[in-house]
Amino acid sequence: MGLSNTQYRDIMYKYDQLRLKNKRLVASRYEKLFEKFPKLREIQNEIINLSTNQARMELLNPDEKLNEETYRAKKENLIAQKRELLIKNGYPADFLSPVYTCKDCKDTGYINNKPCHCLKQYEIKSLYKNSNLADILEKENFNTFNPDFYDNKHIIENLSLTARENILRVKDVCLDFVKHFDTSYDNLIFYGETGVGKTFLTHCIAKELLDTSHTVVYLTSLQLFDILEKNKFYKTDEYLNNEQISYILNCELLIIDDLGTELANGFTTSQLYYFIEERHMNQKSTIISTNLSFQELRERYSERIFSRFTGYYNFYMIAGDDIRIKIAIS
């Protein structure tokens, strides 16, 4: 799984709370029915005493314990009496049986030491929560991708494609990125004018990976460097901050949106270089979107950062009109 230790502990705590809540539910049922039907209390006490005596005998006097078949027969008879009493009074036969929110794993999260489907759902929810993308991905994903917003009449000179042909080509790149994510290492840079769909494509990729339990972190350039600055200069909670930085550094996919909108200085440049280099060394994929052109990236960042961009990343230009304006008009 792609969870941090804190995320995993939080999920296991939820299972603890589920089991406690369901035990209390069954206990309250017993309490109410004991008052209504004293015979039920007698039967339940006999079951408890029978099991307790059998366990004590097995531990202290193995030779004197009840024969296993005799013990089972007595216990099954008492359970049958309890069920008959419940049914006779209009209750389901299993009304006093243990209650589980997930009957498959009995609220443990595991079946034969393998993660249960409910644990995987908890994991995905946790990953969504920590991705910063929980709400937007319902609207922006491959299912809502619409190439009709892109012009298909005019050839873009430096691409030799129409905007529509180009966006479909880039979409295929994104799908291929997702398909081979677990078997190959790749980094992408989407660049182009404001509103042409760069961020939308990163959202499409993020949803596909989150839905398959991968760790994805989406941060605007401003958010990323704000976190890094606070971690460096305002260590009010050093443990929490360090864990946050570690999670960003080690997530399976980091998306940095709107690179170039941050204040350029020695700190941001050094931190960007560190993140690029560290994630590359650990073969952790990164996607960057930016409004800066290829030449502007070269001019804004140091030569060693730009050389990393060209060496580690595949560049894809996104061209077209401002889609947000088209959507507003339509």
C-alpha cells in the first residue's frame, strides 16, 4: 500500500472504533432482551458457564474435560434454544449474533493476511484526502475530457497539428503514462498558455492513479514553496512538518501546477533543484504544468535545473483557446 504510517494508523483506529461500536450495539440488545425475557439470560449464562468450564478443564485438568462432541452438542442445543426464543418473540434468529460492518473481514481489514476490499476503499479515501484533489476529480477526469473545445481547422506551425489533434495525442501520452506507471519511470512537463487544459490533464492522470491506490500529491507551485518555507523557517511542529515534507518527496506521483508563479529567489531555486534531483534518484514520477515557454523556463531557472528538465522530463505543448471562457459561454 502507498499509505504513510500515520495514515495507516488512522485507518486501523477506525476499525477499532467500528468493532467497539458494534460490540456495544450487541451488548445493548442483550441488555434490553434480558429484561423482557429472563429465560434468555438463563440460557446465555449457561452458554458462558459451559464454555468457561470447558476452557478451565482444558487448561488445568485435560483428562477431566468434557468430550469435544458432548461439549459441542450441549452448546449447540443452548444456542438453538436461544434462537427459538428470539424467533418466537418476533426477532431474527441472528439478532444477538456479532455485528460486523464488513462481514468479509469481520472489521479487521484483512482476510487471510491479505487486505480486504474495505481496507482498499479506506486507503483510496485516505489517499484522495491527502492528494488535495478530493472534490475536483469528480468533474475533471478522462470521462469528462472533451476534445471538441479544441480547434480542428488551423495548423499550429511549430506542432504541424491542429489544437484538437495535438490534445488527442497528449491524451494518449497521459493514458500510456498511467498504463505503464508501475513498470516504467517517466516525468512530464505540460506547457502552454493559460486555460488550455494543462491542469485538467494532470487531474485525469491523478484520478486514474488514486483509484488504483497510488499516492498522489497535487500542489500549486505557490503551495509547495509555502510549505517548504514554513518547514525551513517556522518549525512550530517539527515532526508534523518533516512528515509532510517526506510524504511530498516520496509520494508515487507529485504534481506541481503553475510552476513559474512562485517568487523566484535563491531559496525556491535550490528547493526546486533538490526536489527534482531527489525524486529522480528515487525514481518517483513528477508532472509539472507551467505557463512558461521552453525559452522562458531556461531564462527563469538556473542552467542546472533546466538541464534536469530536459534530461529527466518529456515536454508536451498544449495549444488552443482558453477553455474556461468557452465553458462559461456555453
